[in-house]
Amino acid sequence: MPYDGPDYAIQTINAQVTGAASASMQKFLMYRATILERISALVVTAGTNTAAAVDVIVGTDTVSTFAFGTNTAGTLLDSGVLNVEVPAGGAVELKGHANSATLVGAFQLQIRLDATP
């Protein structure tokens, strides 16, 4: 891929997380300004509650929610295009809903480095 190509600055972050009811499951610290393009998740283990879910939070805003209810095992989920700005030193957080302690998900975050330093 050429250095001046439009996709050169796109990176992916992969993580497998275990649910935590009403608590942070994982935070991804961004060392420089980035754009959160999209997130995909594979439901490895569904939650034991129909309302089990994971919120994606940037700052104080929930930018996407993934359903991990009882019948979702093996499902591939996608946020669609997000284009959310994450400031340098900011974080993207995965946080479980109440009753979401038993789920397991494999997440992939697609980020683009901000062209302005």
C-alpha cells in the first residue's frame, strides 16, 4: 500500500473481552488524535440475559451498542460507519450493561490516524 494512499493511516485493534455487568470491560487509549471508523464484534459466548449488551463509549458518549442476548452466540455484529473523533490521550471504552457478566466477545476496532498532528 503506498504511503500516500487513502487507506495508509487505517489501523485495526483486536481484543477479546469478557463481560462485566455495569462496568468497564476494556479501554483502548489513543496516543494521538484518531477517528474511530467502525467496530465489529463476534459473539463468542452470549450473555445469560436477553438484555445483555456492550456499549462503545468515547468520552461520555455512547457511540454504538452491541446486543449479546441469550440467542446471539456465533453472530457477527457491525457498528456501520461511525467516524467518531477521539482526541489524543482519549479512550474508546467497552462497557457491559447490567446482567452482562457472562458474555465473551471478540472485537475489532478500525481507526484512522488524524491527518493533523
